[in-house]
Amino acid sequence: MRTFSHKCGATFGRELAISRDGDPFDLTGATVRASVRTADGHFVGNLSPVLVRAVDGIVGVVADAAATASWTPGRAFYDARISLPGGQVIVSPSYEFDIEKGATRG
């Protein structure tokens, strides 16, 4: 699991590469949901998904600064749930990160 830090009140943005055995999934026509939860499973917030390069399996997940301002500091995880045309569902790996309060705010 990859770990990084994110400051409350800053725009959150990450890209996920969805693949199987090293080959990217073609996500054309897929719908994506993504959210953040604490280490003990409490909901932190939703992420807005974007199919960056669907044919290459690249999904972006973002949250604006206003949304992350209310995130509770601590260890958190996010992932994406991808529903492909035809009904197949893929769940990305979970990515671990630390939510921190910044020294400079507003």
C-alpha cells in the first residue's frame, strides 16, 4: 500500500491505473464511484471520479478544497469501484494516506 500525506483544505487529486496481470482494463463506458474512509471504516467523503484515459484504464479521483477542509485528520484510505458495461465490477486497490491539518489556513 502506498502512503502519502494530504492537507485539509487543499485540492485532492490522484490517478489510478486499473489493470489485470499488467494489462490495462478498457474502461470505456464504465461508471466509477470513489470515497475516503478512516482506518476504522468511518466515512470521510466522496471523491469525484473522472475517466482520464478510459481505453488505458486510467481513472482520476478528485475532491475540491472546500470538501477536504472538513476531513478529519488521521490515517485514511481511498479506492474506486468501477462498474463496466455488461455488469462486471472491479474494485481498485486501497490507497493509504494521512490527512493532516495545515499550519496556514484559509
